[in-house]
Amino acid sequence: MTRLFLGIDAGASKTVCLVGDAHAVLGRGLAGSANPNVVGLEGHTRAVREAAAAAFADAGWSARPVSRVWLGVAGSERPETRNRIQAAAAAALASEDVRVSHDARLILPAAGLSVGVGLVAGTGSSAFGSGSDGSEVAVGGWGYLFGDEGSGYELGRLALRAVSQAADGRGEATVLTDRILRALGLVDPLDLLTLLYPAPPASEIAALAPTVIDAASDGDPVANRIVAAGALALADLVRVSARAVGLGGPDGSGAARPVDVVVAGGIARVGSPVLSALVAGLGALAFHVRPLEAEPAFGALELARRPPVSASRPGQPRR
């Protein structure tokens, strides 16, 4: 009987599940957010189940037993959190072998790499470094309240702040005022108070990031400063990750060893000024930056296919 595997990217905005055998992807399914920090454990379980059912349906089957599931989830660093996610997913998917990791861990295998830095630049932000000696580290991913620097959420939040400051006369006039209000279906900055309190989900604020990026591309100084600050924050995640796993040090000639950096997430898409700033800033430090061409869920499927290194579940990397 053919062995089947599931690879799941449980994001803050959407969940992608791939079902495959040892060689090919057989089906793909989508669902809403499965990040337990956003939708709770019940919402996580529901989204994972829905995405898996959609992947099996895409393959032309009802649900089938799978040999292993790999689930990439932001905010799964603490062992107790990871264990709860693991148990919930195992029950939802009727699988005895569910492995849970930081979502940024999916990026390098999705790009066909085992050494380098994977950077998430989407609704949230985080990085995962993997060294040539097998060492691993997760950096960032602290969530929107006090982390996620350079993320889509932060770009959206800073744009809203720029709009409010411009309305007060405390800040520079910016095209973001008209564009943000139009994106939200509003006519007056004061309407933001009614719309955004109580606070909406982080994904709704992050949805404003493309508006900020487009304004920066069109030359708006305020938007450009927001984008530049975001790129600097993302570059810092990369540098810290690389240093922690021994990447980027001097080679025999004294020059810096090149480091592969793969970026996943909507705010660093091809053509984005965020990606351009990352390439320019990190390229000068011998980092080779490129966007991920495959979905992160491909990395989860590849990790699910690999034989376990031990009988125990994998622990989280140190920060």
C-alpha cells in the first residue's frame, strides 16, 4: 500500500495542506487560519481538519490513513503549546505521528535547501537558521502585541499611525491617508476609531500592507520610511539567525562565507520594495536573498517524508 504524508502550513491568514506519497504531491487543500494564537486551539483543529479534507478531496479520495504529518505553526515554540497543538492535530487527522515545528522551519526544505536562513515575512515575521553542523535556531515570531517586527501587521499598524498623525497635524501629509481610508471603505480618519476598536484580528491590519507597499513604490516618503524600517527589522532577524548557527563567518581568505536566505510571505513578493531593500542591504554582507518559489507547505511535506532521527518527537530549536 502506498505510504501517504501530509504537510501543513498553519498560517495566521490561511492554512495550506498538501497530501503526497514519497515522490509527488497528490492533492492540495485550503482553509482559514489555523494559528492557535489567532483562532484558539478549537479554531486550529477545525482549520487543520478542513484543509486536510480538502486536500484528500482534491486527490479524489475521502480521508485516508497517513504515515506522518508535519505541521508548521507560528507560536509553537513552548513545549506545552507544541504538545497541545500536536495532540489536537493528531485527533483531528486520526494520525499517530504528528510533528510540529516553527513555521519558518518549512522554508528551507521547500526551497530544496538544508543550510541557510528561512525568513517569514507575512502577517507575522520570524526566521529559522539551519547550520551546516545541524544546529538550528528560531528568532522572532513573538506575535503582534510585542513582536513581528517588519511584518505585514506592523506595516499596516504604522500606516494607520501615520494617517492619525497626519490628521492631527503631528505628522507629514501622506497619500496613505486617502489610500488606507479607501481600502477600508471609510471617508474620514475619525471613522478608524469606530472600525478598529475593539481591535480586529491581526490579519485584517496586515491586509493593509499591500497598500503601504504600493504607496512606497509610488514614491510616498512616509510609506518609504515605513517600508525601510520594516526591511531593516527583517534583515536583523536574518543576521541574528545566521550568527547563532555559525553561518556567514570568514572563510580562509578572510572574506565572509555566502549564506542562502529564502524569504516567504506576501510583503516580500517579487517586485516588492521590501524584498529589494533586503536584497540590497543583506547582499552587501554576503547573504544571497531570494523569494521562495514554492509554497511553505511543500517544505512541510518534505519534512514529513523524511525518516525520524529518533523515536521521540523533535524538540524546538533554541532561540
